[in-house]
Amino acid sequence: MSSQLKNYYYSALKYPCPPNLNIWWNMGSLLFLILSVQIVSGLLLSVSYTSDELLAVKSMNYILRDANYGWAMRVIHMGGASLFFALIYMHICRGVYYGSYIKNPHLWYSGVTLYFISMGIAFLGYVLPWGVMSYWGLTVITNMLTVVPGGTRMLQLFQGSFIIGSVTLKRVFILHFLLPFVVLGLSVVHVLLLHEKGSSNPLGLDLSNFSIPFHPYYTSKDLVGFAFGLAILVGLAFTFPKVTADPLQWQIVNKAQTPKVIKPEWYFLFAYAILRSIPYKAAGVSMMFLSIVSIAVLPLLGNRSKTQSMVICPIAELVFFIWVANFMFLTIVGGQEPAGVWVMGGQIGTFVHFFCLLIMPLSSLAWESLLFDTQE
């Protein structure tokens, strides 16, 4: 067994890679590093946390004030979550811009699955401090189940009763504890699928006959990325620990008073803006989930493309940057009170989001046909 593992590690180090990979190819390894940090810090936090409605806040205070280095683990875990999703979004944007979904669709689908599960884990973790935003955020999200047939029954099974309480919090804690290990296993599958057809590259060309080994060229590059990533994490955690946290998250739950504005963490705000932009509950929930998983359609729309990268297609490149800017706009809209011009802004942003996802691969195909027809 040891010889098999040795052969696997040797083949992984000698894995042939394109020679022109840039900094955007560091995001995958950085994600694996931050995932490891999140699992270790989460395990250390879990030994002092109590998943009870009446004791959760007390256990959080104990972690921050009395547990040895509990405050450090707490801020690292909070900062790591924000950094993890920032890296995920950069990783997705790199895949869209350079057309990674064209070369290996199965790799892309596994990445979308990892993204979806990671969003669920992050939301469950957001509930555990049991502040005002935790309780009302959980109330809003779980009530989405009622739009599907049998959803009311599923909601009661998840809550453990007719209302959200200690039983619900225990189930949230167990899921938040176990699912990261599922993500860790799926990440290994993701890497194995990457090795099946190899990495894409910035030019979108077939460089299988012109490659370099992963070690030492990209191991050294990844180590430099690790140093910068850990420096950013430490700076974010110890200098700006509450930069992304809502002040209401630190207040005691009041089930009799709904906050004026209920909003999730910043990495969910784009989807939350889409949810609120549609006045009908079922349609809003459907569009919100579709906005998250819609990137899975890209391999189906661009499967006839001869090239991968958007570098050669100025129209698709322009649409891509509009899509990224619109994502930032929706993030801002999601953090505002759902009234007046912000509602209209969310509706416009929702249309632009789906329109750009449809146009990007189709414009690449049209540009290719025009380019090749001209050459002929």
C-alpha cells in the first residue's frame, strides 16, 4: 500500500502542466489551504461550543473571553470564511473567463457541487452564534421550503418542532460539523478529475505536447501563494475581525421583534438581492437558486467552441466584465433596505446576471464562426 501511495505522489509531482499558467491558477490550491484552516479552527471551536438555544451565546462569550486562544480561533474562523468565498468567486471567474468548463465539463460540475455545498455550510455556521441575524436569517431561509410540495413537512422535520429552537440549533451544528469533511472528500475527487484531462491555460490552446512538470515549477509558485494567502488571512482576522459582520449578529435573539433589515453575510448578498427583487415567493426562491447553479449550464452552451479563452473574443470579454460588475452591484443591493430604487436595481441586476451568462458562451461561438469564415 505504501508503494502505491508513493507512486501516486510521484506521479502527482510529475503531473504535466501548461508552462503559461498565471496567478489565477493559484486559487485552487489556496482554497484547499483555507479549507484546512477552517476545519482545524472549527474543530477547536467545537469543543467549547454548546448547541443549545439558552447556552449558545454564553458558550460564545466563553470562547471569546475565557478559553485559551478561543478569541484567536474565532476571528480566524470568521475571516477564513470570508476569504474562502472570495477565493471561490475568483476561482469561478477564472474558469468562466478562460473557458475551463469547455475542456473538462465533469470537472466544472464537481466544482459547482462544491460551491453549492460550501454555501450551505457557511450559512449553517452563520446560524451558530445565535444572534439576531442568525435566528431571523434561519427563519427566512427555512421558510423557503414551503414553496415546494411537502415543504411544510420537511421544514418541521428539520426544525424538530413547529418552531425554531434548541433541537433545530443542534441539527444545524451537527450538519456544520460534518459537511466540511464531505467537501474535503469531494475536493480530492475534483483534483482527480483535473488530472484526467489536464489544466486549461490562459490562451485556451492545446499544450499537451509542450508542458512542464508540476514540481518544482508550480509547487514553488503555490508556496509563494500560500505565504500571501496566510498573510491576508492573518491581517483580515486580527486587524479587521468584524469588517463583514453585522452589528445585530452580536445582539441577543428577540423572537417577538423582526429586524428592519434582514441580510446574510456579504458572499450571499447577490443571491439575496435576486430573491427580494421578485415579489412572488415561489418565483423569487426559484430564481435565487437558479442564479447559484446557472453556471452549470455553461458547458452545455459552449460545448461546440473550438477555443476556450475569452481573450480572443472581445465581445465575450466585455460581457464577462459587465457580469462581474453586476455581481458587485447585486452585492450592494442585497445589503440595502428592500424599498424604492433598490428594488428596481435588484430587478435590473437580476436580468443582467442571467443575460450575461447566456450571452458569454454564445458570443464566443458567433465570434469563432465569423473568424473562421473570414479566414476561409
